[in-house]
Amino acid sequence: MKLTLVTDAWQPQVNGVVTTLVELVRELEGRGWQVLVIQPSLFRTWPCPGYAGIDLAIGAKKEVARRLEEFSPDAIHIATEGPLGWAARGYCVRRGLPFTTAFHTKFPEIAKAAAKVPVSWGYAVMRHFHRPSSGVMAPTRSVAKMLEQRGIENVREWTHGVDTDLFAYSPQPRIYPPLADLPRPISLFVGRVSYEKNIAAFLDLELPGSKVVCGVGPVEAHLKRKYPGAHWVGLLERPALAELYSCADVLVFTSFADTFGLVMLEAMACGTPVAAFRADGPTEVLSKMHPTGARPYGGYMHHDLKQAWEHALRTPREEARLRALDYSWQHTTERFVDFLVPTRGQFAGLTGALASR
């Protein structure tokens, strides 16, 4: 099978969207699929305003069309609503080709946080973008419901996965040499240091021990000046990131804008429980209850983040790992394939072929 994946988010960007798409491609290619990834480094680019490190393709319309025609895919998936996504959408609409899309990022909320653009305007753009899609893949049930309430149709629930080999289980917090001298407990934030992540909610908390922030982004310099007591480790390669997760006592997840929050699964796979506000991603990841009904697996959600942190600190690390094991890239990939639509004819035994390879 031949799939064209069109995305404005790709390496060397480091975020949950890129991780999800890279793992998806790896799984598909490992099962014999041919995947053409149309992504920004294939084109001339321009820095995204306000987001250093994110480059957007410019003048890509004709080249996107050429690559699609040359590859002649069996299915087309448009993963993002950026310049490449719009170019591929236009190509498909003009030629009457069915395609699927995904809703990975709450751009309307980000635009509101960064530039005070009304959220209603952003979702009007989203409705227009996704209207011709044969299936809009959303990462959680709550995000799918929100999109439907916003007038976006053909929504499909498509969850994400975690590499439980790379993010290996540690029954006790490990020693991470660069942070070996920090007082415990260690509370960790991992993610892009940007407007919509609500990181100040973490940094404002009065907590014992140490606070660590892993990531870079447009508000990093401002937050470093405002919170000199936090420890900033920058951007880490994924093996080092796994070590960092394993050394933490609690991962604190503060975003209301994320549609999922892959960092929660990565931390939990290492045994590190999560403290979070009740939002789309945490509701998906932290909703499974212990058989006794006394507590959820993997961490806690609460409108009071400190209460969530206190409960998470007491969460057994083995339960965090068990919850992460519910999310595999194999299952994620099979769900993705189920939602694809053929550009021509019919798929023959598509999911069965995927599972049996």
C-alpha cells in the first residue's frame, strides 16, 4: 500500500505531533507500506512568527501537487492545517480525491493566547479546512465531542501510543547525573515552553523539593527571569529524556490547550506518575480506575494542581507503568489504517494485511 502523509510538523521539530507521526511512519514501513512524507524541509521555508524553531513551507502548492501525482498514493492523509496541509487539501478538492485529516493542535486557543485572536474565528477556519475530509482523526473522546460541537463533521477517535522499550520502567526514581544534587521530590515539566502550555501554573506552585523544566520555546527567556529557582535543562534527545522522566517523582502537566499530551504516557511508561488539571488529554490518560475504585491508574487530575500533585506523589510507580502499557503504537497504527479512505477503488483486506505482516 502507498500512503502520502502531508504534515507541517516534522523533524527536527520536537513535539508530540512529530513523535506521533514519526512512530506511525515507522510502524507502517515496518509492515511493508510505502510512505511518502511531504514535510517542510523539502521546500523553501520561513520561520513561524512567534515560534522560533518551527519553519513553515512557502510557495509549495505546485510542488505538493507534483509529488502527489508522481507518487500516485492509495490513500492521502493531511495531518496539519498549515501551508502544506492547505496545499494538499486544495489539490485533493480540485481533483475530487478523498482524503483524511487530523486535529492534533488547538490552534484557535494558541492564537488566542499568543495574539488575542477570537477563538470563534479560529474554529471557523478549522471548519472550512476539515469540511471536505472523509474522516477527521481526533486523539481523545472529549476532543472529538468538542469538534462536533464546533460544527466539524466526520470525526473519528484516534488515540496515540508510547514506546515502552525506550521509556523503560524504573520501580524507583533513578539518579540522573546532571540533577543528582537536587533536593527531592523532583517535579518535572516537559514540553514546548510556549504561550498555551500554562507553565506558570506549575512554576507558581509552592512545592517541596525541586522544579525542573525540559523544553524550549518563545516564552523561555521570560520565564527563566521570572522563576530563577527552577532548573532548566533545555531540549534533550529522546534517550536522555527517558532518563530524565525516570529520575522525576511527578510529572506536572498544566496545559488546557493540548489535545492529548504524549509526555504523560512517556513519563508513566517510566513509572513516573502525573499531576494534571482536568482537561482533554489527562481525562483520556488518567481516567482508568484501580480495581478497588480508590484511585485512578497513573496519576491524578484536580482543579487544584497542588492537590493533584500531592495525590500523584503517592501513586505507585508500577500503576503508572501499567496504564502506559494500554497504549501501543501497533494499536494506534491499526486504528489509523481503519480510518483511511482509498483515493481510487477499494482497499482489499487492509487492516488484516497490516496486522499479519
